[in-house]
Amino acid sequence: MDYYLAKIKRRDERMKILTVAPKVSKPYGGPSTVAYNTLKGFIKINKELEREDIEITFLSINDKIKSKKLTDNIKIIGTKRLPPVTFTGEIQALFASRKLEKPDLVHSHDLYEIFPWILKKIPTIFTLHGIVWKEKMFTKSLYAKLWYYLYEKRLRAYHKKFTKFVAISPYVLEELKSKGFDTSKAVVIENPVSEEFFNVEKREEPVILYPATLIPRKNQLGFLRAASTIKEELRDYKIIFTASGDKSYEMELRKLAEKSNLNVEFTGKVSYEKMLELYSKASIVALTSFEETFGMVIAEAMATGTPVIASRVGGIPYMIEDGETGFLVDPNNPKDIAEKLVTLLSDKHLRSKMGREGKKVAEERWKDEVIARKLLEMYFSAIEQDKNTKR
């Protein structure tokens, strides 16, 4: 990073970076949690920002927070977007951008929000949080299918204009290449995990935690089918499904849980603080999805020292070393899922060992200040690249 710092030091003015993401101040999964954790990471390295005279503004979409200064170099601003964003997102972002001070670089976690900055020829960085052409295979909603279709079209159009592109897993690069995207601008930077998760004190209870939106792609149904085959081993355990989602899918899950006589709790939407408590209690965290770009809950679970059972799909195999930091399973094979569950349920020593090893990996790869520094280096590189392009 020293090379880029030296370049920036030649600047006479403060370097201004704008980060755009939804609901940064009150995160609830996905890009909002990633942005919140990134914010925490930048606060930790604030002295470095002060030394190099770098200002970072977080523009938080659909967040009620008013403009708030967190440090002399970091602030957050709330802004509102009205539905249907699918068709009007870029226009709303364009009007909103007129009220903002011109930044030197924009890093967006939202595709609509990057449009005005491309028009204004500001260096732009985009982080893709889902492989839309994969995810659309698991929805029946015509509107959702249309959203995925239009999103991919937008991504193809805007991708050519990005200065840099953040791939949150090597899996993203594989998928982009398979679809003919140019990956020369891509930088692999994984999602950060906030320090709160690393500080969780394990108070293990007979709880299996499945923290994921209730939709078919997350495959809670397949997990329950596997669990129903080992009811005797699970008699003392509670399975907790967090989040809300597809109502008809939730009803299907509830019916199967009742029919199988399993102890299952549906918590609905859970706060960030409540999730920390659930991770503390969990003996095992499960995520047997059919598709995952980067399993954020896997990174969080590993940070808390909780062993994980997760699918051998998408970006997950890049996160878990099978048999060492967790178990990888076939999401279409209930027997495989059940066998791995029984292995962990019956061996507390193995759970502890996997939890410790997983935490080591999380500390090396996903701590928020580690990711913040990687992002900062990329920002310097992007600005320098943009300068060279314009010469």
C-alpha cells in the first residue's frame, strides 16, 4: 500500500470517498451488514485516514439516520428511495446525487446508485453480492424473474464503465468468466465481519441455528427433511430459523416441522444484537443452500467459534476446509446432511476443535480492519488508474 500512499500524499486537497449501500446504520443481512462492518473497520483505522487526509462518507439508502459525523474523517448520511426502484432507481439516484459533494471515488454496493457517478465520470467501484443468473433459478415469482433479468442487463451495461470491480469470492470470477465478462478489473476482497462476532463468548446450548431468509434457495426444507430422519439424536435440540421471507414457503416448513415432531422455532426478523446472542448459544450453524456467493453467516459463525455444516456450492468451499473448520455437504442429499449432523451432535470435542480452527481462519481473513485496509489500497489504485487513463 505504501506506493499508493506516496501517490496520494502529493495531493493538495482532502481525498473524498463515497460508499453507497442500503441501511448501513441498522444492518439486516446482505449488503447492509457488509457496509456496516466496513464502516466499523474504517473507524478502527481512522488514524490512518487522518494521517493521509482521507474522508469517507457512507450514503445509507432507506435509512432514517440524519447526517452524522462518526469521526473527523467518517460520516454517514441517510437518504430515501421510493418504489418501484427496479424501474426508477437510476433516476432517483441521479437526483439525489445533486445534493452531494463531488467525491474523488464512489464505491457502491447497489447497482442503481452507481449510475449518476458513471455519467459524471467519477472513478467507480462496484461490489456484486449475488449471482443473479443463478439465483433466478430458485424463484417462481414473475416479478422477481423480471428483476433478475433487468439486473443482469444493467450489470452488463455498467460493468464496462467500472474502474474496479470487487469480487467477494473467487467463485464470482468463475461465474463472470463463464458469462463472458471481462474480469481484468476485478479484485477479490471478501466480506468483513465486525469485531462483535469475534468477541462473542460461547455459552453453548442444545441449539442448531439456521440464519437465513426463508426462501427456497436457502433450502431450509432440505435441512428439515434431513433432520426428520434423525429425530432420536435431535430430541434434546431446538432448530432455530431466523429471518422472514416467502410466506407460503414458511408455511411448508412449519407443516413439515409439526409432522416430523421436531422442535423448531421461527423467530422472524432478528436484530443484529439478537444474532450475537444466538451465535453464542448455537452448538452448530447450518446453511444448506442451493446457491451462495459468499455465506456471510458462515463467516460470522466461524468468527464466533461455532462449527458449520454448509453446502458444497458457490463460494462456500472457498470458506470452509471440509472436516477441519466445518463440514461441506450436498444440499440435494438429506442422508449426507443427516450424517454430518449426527457426527457433530455426538462429539463435543470435535465441535470445539472445529470452532477453534474456524475462528483462526476468520481472524486471518475477515476481520473488519483487515478488509478496510484492503479496500483502502484498492481505492488508491483505482484513483491512480483513472488518472493514467485520462492522461
